[in-house]
Amino acid sequence: MDIKLKRGQSATRALDALRRLVHALQAASRVVDRPYGVTGAQLLVLRQVTAAPGCALGDIARATLADPSTVSVVVRRLVRARLLRRRADPTDARRAVLTLTRRGALVARHAPPAPQETVLAAVRALPAADQRALSRLLERVVTTAGLAAVPPTMFSEPAPRRATRGR
């Protein structure tokens, strides 16, 4: 096996950075999941609702840079767990607003910070040109690795289950 150190150093640094991100997100999700019963992604949504009570799903999607359908899955799980309340907006019945339940507020207040929050802030802090370059390079890696069809769920959140026919 022929190892070219100079070219490999950049690849090693890139993979090490990805490993750090993945490891931190996985470890933090376990820390939050065990005592609080939520994933890191769910905690991120709870914190967004804490910061903007009465916000809509689209507001959370914009704040977290996630697709609304992805956020919808997380919100649905939080509502089912009775950590979040979803109600029709009193001024516009077409719009649903989100508020924390008492239990959801306790989790949001006492859980440790989610790395998703710091990663989100770090990406937002990059200059626009760096954000574009980062997205181009990561998309190229995903495509080259044959992972383009993998759904872009929120960090540490399982993919939504597909409906099965005949059930």
C-alpha cells in the first residue's frame, strides 16, 4: 500500500474534524437521552420554542437551518411525549403555534447544552463564502460516497418510519 503523506494529511484532518463532530453529537445525545428522555435534536427544538414561545414550525426550521418536514417529525415526537403543545394560532387558524408544556420547560431549562446549538452557531458565524464552500464540499463528499439518498434528519434524530401498506 502506497501512502502519500502530504495529500493524506488534508484528508486525515478533514476526516478527523468530521469524526469530532459526529462523536460530540452522538455523545451529547446519549447524555441528554438517558436522564431527560429526549434526543439532542429534540432538545434543540425545545430550546428554540423556549426562546420564541408561540413560534411556528417554519420558524424553527429557519432557526435551525433544517427542512420543515424534518422539523415536523421532531415536533410530532415532542407533542406525543407531552413536552410540546401544538395549537391553532388564534389569529390565523391555518397556522399552528408551539408552546412548551411544564415538563418540556423543565427539560429545556435543566438539560446540558446540545452540541447541535454550538455547531449551528459555528456554521452561521462563517462568512457566506465559507458557508457556500463548506456546503459544496460536503455535498460532493456525500454524493461521492453514495449517500445522497440518505434523508437529512436533524442531528441525532432517527429517520422517520415509512408507512407500511396494508396495516
